Amino acid sequence: MTPERLTDKPFNPFETYERIDSDSFIEAKYNGSLKGEVVASGTKNMVSKVIAAALSCDNSNVQIENIPFVGDLDITLQLCRSLGLTYSVSRDKKLTLNIEDLKNYEVISNSEQGNRVAILLAGPVLSKIGRAVISKPGGCNIGERKIDYHLRGLESFGVNIIEKQDSYELDLKDGRRLHPSHFKLPFPSVGATENLLITASCAEGESVLENCALEPEIIELIKILQMSGVIIKTFAPNSLSIIGGKHSLDGPVRIIPDRVEIASLAIAALTTKGDVFIKDAQHEPLINFIGCVQEMGGGVEIKSEGIRFYYKEQLKPINITTQVYPGFPTDFQQPMAILMSQANGKSIIHETIFENRFLYFSELNKISENRHSFFVDDQCLETDPCRYQNLKYPHLAQINGPVAFRKGEIEITDLRAGFAALNAAILSDGVIIKNLKSLYRGYEDPVGKLKSLGAEIDIRV
Ligand code: EPU
């Protein structure tokens, strides 16, 4: 940990995120191929879940390494403060969380956008304090994003829930303890699986969760809970048995490199006909993505220290359907649209996880030479009907490449669309991007990273 001098401003890794307002903007234009090396940051969609798991432990503090400096973590730490927790964050990306300070029962977010994490703290807070008040979730506008599976799942552990306008009030039915449960998720939801896994770890006895999501970040969460002494077994195709009770985490835990950031940077490299080595990128969480890149004609070289992505030949179109892991991840969908935009011919994206994750296409069309380069429809892929069939959700996109991006101004509609906007801008004649908050909630210093690879890009906050 780097010591601070008394005259230094206190270290705040979230400064840019906090300063972004409605006047902030990013300006970028094409400046040749991206080249060089960039280090992957820790996973945004893992760090907050690890904090939730840490709160379920019985030791005095937990150390989390390789935390990403993203706005989403800033929001989660604010939730921790509302519980009375103290913590320290060091420049070398270590978070020490004093979990013995957990004294309050209100998990309240004051941030304008919020995130999806508050409800994941329900199990630990209930098991330690017996009641909880939880802010309703925020997060990106990519669909209705109900939390009914979380709530029904929590009820199955003996939790009473009263819904208020901005929050949920929770307490325990019997004897002020969580009891074990057998619950089948209606759909393998990432957040609900994580929530119920953590809750089951707090409940004394064996719980069974069926139809779970098993994304790489959830496997990591399982590993961390096992390290803390929770007995967890997996059953095919996607069930978990969890024997919970008192558990404690002694050593530090480490956040894995962010597969969405890695895919986003890889795509930026390929679209500029570049050659970029992403240090710390791991092969396994990216197998589907790497297969798609190879099928499109992109170059991939896998090494033990990271992965090199490089342009080899004119990219070919591809069709993808987003699915739960190990299918093509919905979070890669928006950056992937920009890769498809540089292929020669028609590509298709069938989004089956979120019903409204295509808002960004109308923004991209504003800066496309042909205003109909990105075309959205409410049908399913004929060969592959999904749960949104006949419900009139715009969840099928056609991308007619190659697309040339001209001058213009666009808005970011959601976090991953934010990176798609950056990528389009570094291919363009000059684009201004506004509404930056969600981009910096999910990516660590995206402008700095692209700049270090040779992009002409700047942020004004
Ligand atoms: N769903 C329900 N009810 C629930 C829970 C989910 O109907 O109680 C539905 C959702 O509406 C959606 C589907 O189930 O249609 C899947 O949602 P899921 O619960 O898996 O998503 P999440 O936990 O809210 C996380 C990530 C998302 C990522 C999805 C899918 C975090 C903080 N967020 O969201 O990440 O897209 O899983 O992989 O982990 C992002 O990083 O940009 C992002 C949106």
C-alpha cells in the first residue's frame, strides 16, 4: 500500500466517475490501428458479489485483491457505509473491509443510478441482525429487470418481505434465523443465483438451488465460499447443494480479470485492424467469444500471461444468440455489434436474456454513413425461438457491414452500449459522446486504456 503524505489529496479511485455530470463528454476520432499492451482490470460483476459473500462471514475483516476502480464499486461501498462498515482502498487495488462493523440493517443507495447489489446483502444482514431494509435496485435500462426470483427465493428461506415505494422491509419468520430451503429458479438468473447462494451459506443446514446460472463469476463465488468453510456441491445440469452455517474467510481473495472488458478491448483492437496483447486475460471464460472471433477471421494467440488479438484478414459476418453461460454472453453483445459492423456482409444478434438491450442502435445509426446499418426487429431467429417470441420486444438485430462512421454526437444508453459508442467513435470522422455515467460505472478508465493503445480520444468532466 502506498503511504499518503499529509499534504496529498486523499486517494479517491472513483474521482472521474463521481465528477461526471450532464455536461461531461468524450471526443474521439480514427487515428489508425490500436497497438500495444493493456492490462485487464478486475471484474465489475464479481467484486460486489464477493463483498456480499464477505459480509456473510464471521471473521473481523476480509481482504479483496485486484478490485476494479469502477463506479459500480463506489456505489457498493456506499451501501457498505450505510451498514456502518469501514474499509480502506489502496492504490494497488486492495480493499480491506471491516465486516465486524456491521451494525445497521438499512442497505440504502443514494446514488442517482444505483446498482443491482443491495438485494444481495439481504441474507448476510438478516442472518446477523434479523431484519433489513433494502433499496430497490437500479442498474441499466435494458429491460424490466424484475427481482421476483430474489424475493420468492428469500421467502423460501423464511424471510417476510413488505414492499414499500423505494425499498423492501425484510425480517425473519421463525426464531429470527434463516432456515435452509429447496428452491428452483424459474430462469437461471445471475443475480438471483448469487443472492440465494449467499443466503444459503448463512442458513444452518442443507439448501438446494435448482436451475442456477453458472457464469465464471458465480463459480468464483462458490470457490470463495468453499474457502470460507461452506460445503457446496454441484449437480448436473445446474443445481447446487449448500450446507451453510458459521463460516470465515481467513486469507485474501482475488477478483478475476474482467472478461467483458477483455472482449471489449479485443474488439476495439480488431475493428481498427490492430494488434493488442491483453495482459492477464484468461482463456476459459472467453472460449465462446474466442470461437466467434476466430470464425469471423480475427487473429487470436493465447499465452499464459494473456491473450493477443490481432487483425489478419477482412472480417466475415456471424450470427449470435445471447444465452446464459457457456453461451454467448449478453454483456458482450453491444461491443460485438461494432465488430460485426466491420465485417463484410449481414450479421445477426438474437438477444434472449434482456428484452430491451438494443436502445443503442438508434444512436449508432445517427453516425453511420447508411442510416439503416443497424436494423432492429421484434421477431426471433426462425431456427431459434426464445422466451420473447411473439411478445413484440425488439430483440433481433441485423447489422449490415461494413459500416463507416462519420461525424456526429451520440448518447450512451447503457453501460455496455457505452463501450460500443467508444469503439464506433475511434473508427469515426469525429464523434462526441454524452451521458457517460454508466460507462464509467462499469469500465475502469476506458479512455485512458484506449489512448495508451494509440486511439485519439479524450474525456472532459
Ligand atoms: N429476471 C427476472 N426476475 C428476477 C431476476 C431476473 O425476471 O428476479 C430476469 C431478468 O429480467 C432478465 C433475466 O432474468 O431477463 C436475466 O437476468 P439476471 O438476473 O441474470 O441479470 P442480473 O443479475 O440483473 C447480471 C449482470 C448483468 C448481466 C446479467 C446477465 C451484475 C451486476 N449484472 O445482471 O451485467 O447482463 O447478469 O448475465 O452482475 C452489465 O455488466 O452491463 C450487466 C448488465
